[in-house]
Amino acid sequence: MAIIGCGNIAALYDRPYQSDRVLTHAHAYSLETRTRLCAMVDVDYQKANDATCTWGGVAYNDPKEMLDNENIDIISICVPDEQHEKMLELCYEYNPKAVFCEKPLTINMESGKRIVNKYSEAGIVLAVNYSRRWDPITQHLKNEFEKGTYGKILNITGIYTKGILHNGSHLVDILRFLFGNIEKAIPLSARFDWYENDPAVDAFLKFTNGAQAHVVTGDARSYSIFEIDILCEKARFHFNRSGLEMTEYSIRINPMYPGYLEMYEKKRIQTGLNKSMSYAVSNIIDTIEGNDNIICSGYDALHTQKTCLKLIKECQK
């Protein structure tokens, strides 16, 4: 494996000895017995060198030189959003078995479609890191929703910061994963809380299964927040701490007002989000070997990107 870009999500969020959490591509590769991290590259060579001193491999400051010199099967792309398209095009030329790209796929729909189709036709696995999809707790909840275990979905509220495309796409994507395709996406208001070209958009979403969600923004200049609250007929699920924790609520007779039913906290659990990177790498390798299907494909990311870009465009009118 090789990693392009040596920032936080690539190598800096954790360290090899922190086995209770796997927050970086480098850590996930180092723990997977079927992979060997052989190279890392960054335009800032010192960053690449520091990363390889921690995680191993050869440091480069030119992605093309790295790909020319190393025989790479899986490439992680961990560069700024606006550079994804260029790096995806470069990696394609070397015909790897898989590319694991940070979200969003690109910042342009046409380039995104072109790249996804090229990778598909070439048989290259393209995975995009909408990390919450790989959380076993979220996957279990999705199955239970589809079976109707908790009854009708009454309403969903999600809160995020730092731009609808950069961070809000995590929220849009996990809601798509849980509730299906989005039928309507209507912006309500917007603010620029971090990126000058990527507003944080408050929006209403309606899904093809009838579920509806209100997407609400905070302000990243004050603090970061990412939460999801799902109200069902028979239960309530609240993801907080960026999705690291989930509280399940059940129904009981209100002890003070017996004529009413209320929600009470049934259990609070730690999700698998702190190890989702490992789950993702395992899924990618299993897909390459023909034993699984990729959980977040380029096509999945493209659908999410389409909704986010539509909301941005509507806000500009």
C-alpha cells in the first residue's frame, strides 16, 4: 500500500501503540496482516519523512515518482478536496487493484462521473471514506430499520459543521445509507463557517421510503459538532460525540403523568467508529479478493456529492 498526503487522516490522528482506536489510513494498514505500507508521499517532504518514521515505508515528495518506483496494489488519497480529481486521475494510470479516497470524491459532478466510470470499466475498486458506513453498529441499525423492527421512522435530525460538501456530506451519506435514496433536498439557509466556497447548509431531505430529515448546522468557528437523532414509532436512537457513542431510548408510561408515554434511556454504547478505518481496509481487501462488495463505492459517493452540490447551487440563487 501507499498513501498520498501525510496529514491528520493519513497519519497524524493516532500512533501505533494506540490499539484501542484506529483513526488513520497508516494505522489501519499497519494492523492488517494482509498489507504492507511501503511508501508515503507529501509535497512537504518533512511531513512524509516524519510519517514514515512513525509508520514505516519510503518517503517521497512527488506522487508520480513514488508510483513509478513502487509496485503498489492499494493507494490511499488523503490530500485536500480540490486535489482529489488530479490524484485519482494519476492513480488510474498505474492500474492499482484499489484506491481508497478521502471524501468528497471530487468537487465537480462531471469529473466525479468520469472518474467513477473509468475505474469501474477498468475493474479498479474505488472506495470513498464515508467512515460511518463501516461501523458495525450502524450496519446493524440499517438492517433493523429495513425489517421494520422499530416501526415507522417519524423524523430525523442531523447536526454538522464545516461545509456541506466537506463535513456535511458525511451526514448526507450516512442518512442515505440508513434510509435510502434522497427524493428531495431543499436548502433552508446557509452560512460560511469554514470554507469560502463550501457553505454549511441547513436543509430538508425526503427519502424515497418516506422518511424525512432536517439537517441543521452549527458553526465550526465556535466548535465542531456531529450528531444524529432518529425518532421511530417504538424507539429513539441518538448518535453523539461525532458518532462515537449511541444512546438507545425505549417507551414507558410516564411515572409522573400516567396518561402519557415517554422515552427513557435504555442503553448507551460505544460504536465502532473509532475502528472504522480498519473495517474499511479489511472490506477493500475482501472486495479485491472477491469475497465481499465495497461498502462505500465511488457510485455511493457520487450520489452523496450530487445532493450536496445541488444544495450549494440552490443556495446561490
